[in-house]
Amino acid sequence: METLGHLAHGFSVAFTPVNLMWCLLGTTLGTAIGVLPGLGPALTIALLLPITYQVAPEASFILFAGIYYGAMYGGSTTSILLNTPGESATIVTALEGNRMARSGRGGAALATSAIGSFVAGTLGTLGVAFLAPVVVKFALSFGPAEYFSLMVLAFITVSAVLGSSSVRGLTSLFVGFVIGMIGVDLQTGQPRFTFGMSQLLDGVDVIVVAVGLFAVGETFYMASRRYAGKDEIVPLKGSLYMTAAEWARSWKAWLRGALLGFPIGALPAGGAEIPTFLSYAIEKKLSKHKEEFGTVGAIEGVAGPEAANNASAAGVLVPMLTLGLPTSATAAIMLSAFQSYGINPGPMLFMTQANLVWGLIASLFIANIILVILNLPLIGLWVRLLKIPAPQLYAGILVFATVGTYGISQSPTDLVILYLLGGAGFLMRRFDFPTAPVIIGMILWPLAETQFRRAMTISNGDWSVFYKHPLSLTLLTLAFIGLIGPHIYAFIERRRTRGPEHVPGDA
């Protein structure tokens, strides 16, 4: 009942005319960004971070959440009609959705995707509302040692999940550590990594880093990979309404996808890729129409993964709001927005910023309703966005990023840092180093350093404080398993695929 009371208060915040306008703007912009190939919610939110200096936090996060949810919806349109997944989480949707479109059932594929996203998004948001307070009560028992151990676990798991290899992920994380240490040490008052430049004494603005890596760097990378040919857009045929048989095949897949996506998304090492691929495998195994998979396209192969994708998007908000741990690139950018307001996500956020948290959660319910209305009737408009010339699109992003960054402090130094980081972001993408761990390391390292110093002060310099506390020891053990576990698993798999050893002299 207490949670329902908080939700009611959240709706009173979200239903104000100004916040409804921000929600509508966010969902519309998010859908458009999701439709455009190569763009995504992380890049868009990074571009819009400078508005945090002008807009109230409730309005900003309602806008960002609308973009986040909208991009999840819009990404399916590109996957189904263009066979070009905007993000890794929509790869599975393209497998069956594009085949359905080519066989004349594109309308049904888009419909099951949109309705499944609504069902899973609503269930996922309910999960956030009821699970987050439980996690908060648990997290309030954390001391400095437990918090530092939790940060270590987050560093290991996020680096492993957000990169193609743990080495690349940890390298990116270390770069974030270095950027996070630039400026004056709050404990000793000594400058670190400033190289004698007074402009760096306050550190590097997290917004400049986020825009440089995710907007400028990503734009350079997309422009470098542009080719002369054109993608073939499959024309939309048939009705946008599903038949009774298609409804019957879809609704169970929606529920299974939602129940799979939310808990995995809420894990520190979750994300959207794992639940979408798992959902596809489960639907393929349970389907009575296995012959449609990989041929004319099976509707369950669209319904389940899309539901899992949207439910995991809601799940990602749980560790971010309750523990301050981002588990995706978009969550890392949203965490930087909290930082720009001087707000630290964590257990106390639900007490000190109740209007913000519950207004944000309530706005997610509203966003889901708006997105169903926006996506199906206006599908023709979203398809036309695919005809925007790429050079104009990339130029617009760079201009917007430059003007927004300069508007923060009118500092030419910020622009130099912006494009240096943009070049670094391009090289990281070019050589397959993930950029999200840089933001995560930059934001979380100062917090981890503070908690480490507190733990050592309380224990009078005794390192055993990190393994004498059972919860801290458990978290560090999980981090160790996360670091070496994939290597052990890969070694076992290699041994298994080799088969039995050949013994000399055997026939």
C-alpha cells in the first residue's frame, strides 16, 4: 500500500501539463531516434545533457526516460523493415521480423512488436515500482566496506558485459578512472593530472565526456562506415492489425519475454542482449510452427524478444536508481545527468528526491501509452525518416553537440576536450573498445575512492575489513568469479570441442 501511495504521488507530478509535454517530446524524439539506423538513446541523451543546466530535474528525467523507452519501440521498425538493427538488443527482432515483412506480414510484425513492448514495458515499470523499495531497504544496511566491494563488482561485471572482451572493457574502465581523478583531490587538496592547467582544477565535466564519446565519436564512426549503396526498405503490406491466430501466438510470448527480460535487466551484469537471445531460443523451442523460423518468419520470434528487450530496459533502472550502478550505456549517460544536478543515485535517493523518483516511474506508465498511440498509426511517418540523407544528419549532430557543450560554460577548453574525446571515441569504436565503461569509471571511481578511504579510516588501516564483513566478502567473491569465470568456461568449452585425446598406437 505504501508503494501505491508513492505511485499516486508520482502521477500527480507526472500529470502536470509541463511534465506531460516533456514526456510527449521524449517519446516522439526517442521513437524517431530508434528508427534511424546507427543512432540510439545513449547518443541522443548525451546530446541533450546540456539542458540539465536550464530545466528542472523532474522534467529532464521524464524527457530522458521517454527517449529511452521510445528508442526501444522505434528500433523494431528499422529491424523489421530495413533489416538493420539500431542496437545489439534488436538483432534478434530482425531475424524473424524482416522475413515476415518480406513475406507480406510486416504489419503484423510491427503490431506484435508495439503491443508486446507496451505489455512488457508496463510489467517492467510495475517491477521497478515494487522492487526498487525492497532493494533500497537492503542497501541501507551497507557500510563503506560493502559499498566499495559493490563498486568493485560493478566495475568487473559492467566491463565484461559492455565489451567484446573483459580486457578491452577493463582498459576502457581504467581510462574512465584516470579522467575521474583529474582535478583537486577533495581529501588532500592536491591537484591530480592537471598538467599545470588551471582550467582542469575543477576536473573534466562529465557532460563534455559523455557528449564527446557518445555523440561526436559515434558520429565520426558512423560517417567513416558509410557506403555508396542504399538499404532496401521493405514496403509495408497488409493490415497493421493482427488476426485472432496471431494474437493467440503472441500473448504468451509477450508474458514470457517480460518475465525473462526484467530480472536479467535488473542484475548488475544484465543488459538487453542476453534476455532477447534467450527469449528467441525459448520461443523457437516451444513454438508449434517451427517451420516458419528462418523461412517466412515466425511471429513468436518477434513478440518474445521485443518484450524481453523492453522489460530489460525497465529492469536497468532498478540498480541505477537504488544503488547508483549503471548496467548499460544509456544508464551511464543518465547517471551523468544525475551528477550534473549534484544528485547521487542510491538508497537515499528515494527519501531525498521522492518527487523526482516517483514522478519518473509514473511517467514511464504514461510513456508506454503514448508510444502505442504514436507507433502504430504513424508508422508511415517513421518510415519516411529513413530517407534523411546521412551527411545532413551527421552534420546536424556535430553542430548540436558543439553548441550545447559551449553553452555549458562558454569555455574554448571544453570544445578542445570535446573533440579530443570525440577522436578517442572514434578510435575506441574502430578497434572495438566499449565507450560506456569510460563514463562508468569516471562517475563511480570518485565514489569508490571515497568509500575505500572511509572504510580504511574506520578500521584504522586494517585491510581485513573488506573480508571480515560477510556481505563485503560475498560481493568481492562474486567479482572474482566474474573476472575469471568466463576464462574458465572458455577453457572448458575448448577442451570439450577437441574431443578425447588421441593415444599413439590406437587404431
